[in-house]
Amino acid sequence: MIVLDSVNKTYQVGGTPLHALDNVTLSIETGEYLSVMGPSGSGKSTLLNMIGLLDHPDSGSYLFNGVATETLPEQELARLRGENIGFIFQAFHLINRLTAFENIELPMVLAGEPVKSRRSSVRQVLDMVGLGDRADHKPNQLSGGQLQRVAIARALVMHPKLLLADEPTGNLDSVSGKEVIEVLEQLNREGITLILVTHDRHIGKRANRRIRMVDGKIEKDERQGKGVKAERGERGDHAPV
Amino acid sequence: MRLSDQVRFNTLVFQRYGVRTFLLLLAVGIGVASVILLTSLGEGARRYVDQEFSSLGNRLLVVLPGRKETTGGAPPIYGTVPRDLTLEDANALLRIPGVNAIAPVIAGTTTVARESRSREVITIGTTAGFFVVRKLDVGKGKILPPRADSEALAVCVLGVKLQRELFGAAPSIGQWVRVGDRRMRVIGILEERGESLGLDLRDMIIIPVRTAEQLFNSPGLFRIIIDLNVNTSIVDTEKRIRSIIRQRHEGEDDVTLVSQDAMLAAFGNILTTLTLAIGAISAISLLVAGILIMNISLISVSQRREEIGLLKAIGASSRQVRQLFMGESLLLISLGSITGIAFAFGSIFVASVLWPNFPLAPPVWAVPAAVGIALLAGLLFSIYPANRAAGLDPVLAMRGLQQ
Ligand SMILES: Nc1ncnc2c1ncn2[C@@H]1O[C@H](COP(=O)(O)OP(=O)(O)OP(=O)(O)O)[C@@H](O)[C@H]1O
Ligand SMILES: [Mg+2]
């Protein structure tokens, strides 16, 4: 589903280049459950934004569902994002003037879906995250855990194949954090591909595949407990020492 | 995104930023209303003139001495006059079929005095025809007698104000006044009426044309006003006038003919131009409203940066974001325009109740022009903020960072 090949992203910070992503090569299959961990500033969010087509690599290639994304026009990228990818952020990013229902409905509104199908889809995902009775609440009338579940519902409403969660539990207490993770894992069991960035060791361990990033590089990539050395340097790094 | 959804989305933004929206509505509304109201004043003036002319209710043709190439302009008051237009010329024109009445006019100013009171006033030397042509009547006494077209009678008709100045409450009909160096008997007082075509009918004196000739020591007429019957062709009559004048002026038709229509058209042109100019000046207020919208939109874009980033993350393209912000401005301007139109027409209605004589009404183009300019200004001035919003990098925007 996702094939990143030698992807680089460099920022110039005070004259010195900062490699947010340093030659990252990574492929992810449909239905995988993958956690990304690593120290602050190691490039986890940058990687996630890259996968979510919100950010563009400076070099390298990115195939999404077999489509080369580097050459796609902005409008096409936006459509791919809307139809295939659901984002969940640490800061929820709900629009305060809209009700829970309207926030969840927004991706469908942007896609120009008819009112009727919107209503049933929103109802369905609201029930899925256990907030069927909070449809008309504004964000300031909901708890943190509820807000994140609204955000999850919004990410789900277009029936995406890929869910990207950047520290979804970062602003939550452990109980509501656990609830949120359970919702996400349930979705993964139903077939959705889930990529989860987290600082929480316990949460990270639950994933079948775990990636550890350091300084923009993938340092470790292990599956179900068996450690697999990172693939970095596998391509284009055959130069003799 | 569907139009109804976009309007709803924009409306929720307006609700959220109520005060800001209200102020912008006010700015646009004032702009639109001022264009409509000010052009209504100009148009009202034009209609007023129109109304004044048609209150004469007849078809007038004015013969002026001297040839003037331009048609339609204001009649020349003093021009180079090659050959005088005479009372005999005027009387000859009476033979033309379809002519209802003829008023030869000599105009000047003289001092009119009685006992110790005197007054310098406009003096019209004319005939009984003048009263027909100008739809004038006397309030007291009589108009000039028919013989006034051939004899230098020592009689006069006074305007009401002049009469009051000279006589006060004393009876005036049959009394003598001094007009220049002559004595004349007052035979009539004009009925009370204000200005007509720039002539203050209340402060003037009308005397027989022959008398005026002697008084001003000149056989030349100032002009001849001809009142035509309704069905008479103006073009044919003009031809006949020219042929008669040619016979009488040794083969030269050295006169200028001005029809009432042409005069009306000239006034109309001037006032229409004036109205357009006023409209253009008031449109500046719409430009100001446009700049205000741009500023506020820029503020709005930076305040809603996080929201814009989110919209992009959940599938909005740059184009959709641009459309959303442009739509917001246009919707605001439409609402403001409606407010402005309602206010303008409300004011016009109130004015029409307060001053029923002045026909205040917007020219047909005022409303579409005002709204058009408002929309255009809104469109132009929202391009920049909307492009700013569309160009935001979603990752940075969601972090709430400047770019
Ligand atoms: N727009 C930018 N300009 C300059 N540097 C940037 C920019 N965006 C990210 N960076 C830098 O790139 C590096 C990776 O950032 P990223 O947000 O991916 O880190 P992270 O692993 O998500 O960290 P955290 O765990 O704190 O969220 C950081 O050093 C960051 O300072
Ligand atoms: Mg991060």
C-alpha cells in the first residue's frame, strides 16, 4: 500500500541542514498495525505527514496504492487524502463553532456528498465510537476522550483505507487514552491500515510492527517481538568504505 | 462542495464573528446606499427639469437671431447678430399653419418706480401671445391687449413681488408707474407662481413689444417663441419658418431654431453627466469597503490558520479553500448590498413623503451599478486573502505557525 524509497526532507535551521527524514525507505502492507516511536524531533510527525500526502519529500519517491505521488497535481493529492486517508491528531483539531455531527460530516461536505448519505454515515461512525448521544454537542461541551473519539469518527467517515494517528493519546488521561487505542485497534482488526505515532512504550508495544526513529532515520523495524535490523542502507549504500 | 453547504459554512462563520460581520455589512451597505441615494438626487434634478418643461404642456419652438451651427445648446444671449429679427418677422410667422400663438420677446432690465420706491427688474417686451406660450395668467386685472403687437401702448403687467414692493397694500390696477423714462398704467398683476425656466415670474414687468423697442431704442427682437398645435410637425414648421425668414431677409435664413425637445435634451445631457459623476464619486465608498474587507479577511485567514490546515488534511484542495474564502466575501457583499438597497429605497420613500414636489428616484442603472461595483471590489480585494489561505502549508498551519 505504501512504498517510500530513499525519501529525504531537509530543513535549513540557522544555516545548517537538519535532516527531518534521512533517506527513509519503508513499505507498509494493507491491514498492518504499525507504531512509530523515537525521541522528540526524530522525524516521526514528518514521516506521518509525508505518508498522509500533507508534506512533500525533497527527494525520493512515494508510491501510494501503486500511484506515484510526486507528480500528482495538488487537487489530485487533496482528493486522494480525502478519500483514502484519515488523520487523527494529538490536538484533535475540531472546529469549535461546529457541532460534533458537523465536524464529522465535514470531509463528506468537502467531497460534495449528498445530505442523505452524509447523515447515515455520520450516525454510523458516531455509534462506532460510542458517541451516538452527543451528536449535537459543541467541542467545548465534550471531554478530551470524547473529543478524540469525535476526531476518530471524522477520520472514519469517508471509509478510508489508512488511518494516521499522531500521538492520539498525548492529551488524554490513561483511561480515555486506552479507550481511544481500543477503538483504533478494533478498526485495524476490521481491516484498516493503522499507523500510530506514540511516546507511550506500552501502547507502542501493542502494534504488530514497531518502528523506532532517531535523527530522521529508521533505526529499528521489528515485527511481533522478533527484532529485525533496520533496512537502512540496503539501497544505494553499497559504496566501498 | 455543494453551494448550499458552502453558504451554510460561511453563515456559521458570520455567526461566530458577529461584530466583525456586522461592521462589514454596514460598510458595504453604506457604500451601496450612498451610490443609489446620490445618483437619485441627480436623476431627481433631471426629472424636475423635465417636469418643469412639460408643465408648459405644449410644443415650443424658439427663433433666435443669428446663425449658430450647434444645435441644442443654450440659446445665445448676446451673439454677433447679422440681421435683426423684427416684430414684422414675427407677425409674418403667424401665417404658418399649425401655429397656435407667437410671442416676440425683447428682454432687458429697467428701473420701475412709483413715488419714492424703485426697483431694477427684468423687463419683457412682448405681446398677448406670451401669456399663451408660457401658460401665464394674471391674478388681477387683464393681460396685454391684442393691440400690443402693433402699438406702443403705455401699459404694463407686474409680477406679484414687484407689485408688493411698489404698492404695498395699496390698490395698483389702473395706477401709473415709471418704467425707465416713461409712464405706464398697470393693467394686470401676474398670478402667484415661482420660477419658471430660470425666470423669476414674481419679480418682473411685462410691457408691449413696441413700447420696449422704444424704451431700449432697438428694433431687434431677443427671440420669438412659437407655440405649435399638438399635431404639427416640428420639422415642417422649421422649414416654413426658414423659407419665410429667407424671403424677408434677402435670401438668407440667418436665424437659429431651437425646439423645446432640443433644450430638454441639452439639460438632460448635462444632468445625466452630473449624475454619473456623482455616482462615480460615491462608488469610492465601495472601494473603501472593499479594502476594509481585504484587511478583515487577512486577519480572519491568520486567525483561522489551524482550521484551514485541518480542512486541507481532510481533503480540501487549495482551490476549495480559495473558493470558501472568496465565497465568504461575496456572500457578505450580497447581504450588505441588500441592506444598502433596502435603506436607500426606504430613505427615498421618506423623502418622497417629505418633499412630494421633488421627483427623487434612482436612475435605472444605479442599483445594478452599485451592486456590480460592490461585487467587483469584493472580488478583487478578496483574491489576495483567499490566495493566502489557499497557499497555506497544512502542516505548518495546523501547528499554528507563521510561514
Ligand atoms: N517547518 C520546519 N522548519 C524547520 N524545522 C522543522 C520544521 N518542521 C520540522 N522541523 C524539524 O524537523 C525535525 C523533525 O520534526 P518532527 O515534527 O517530525 O519531530 P517528531 O519526531 O514528531 O517530534 P515530537 O515527538 O516532538 O513530535 C525536528 O528537529 C523539527 O525541529
Ligand atoms: Mg511529532
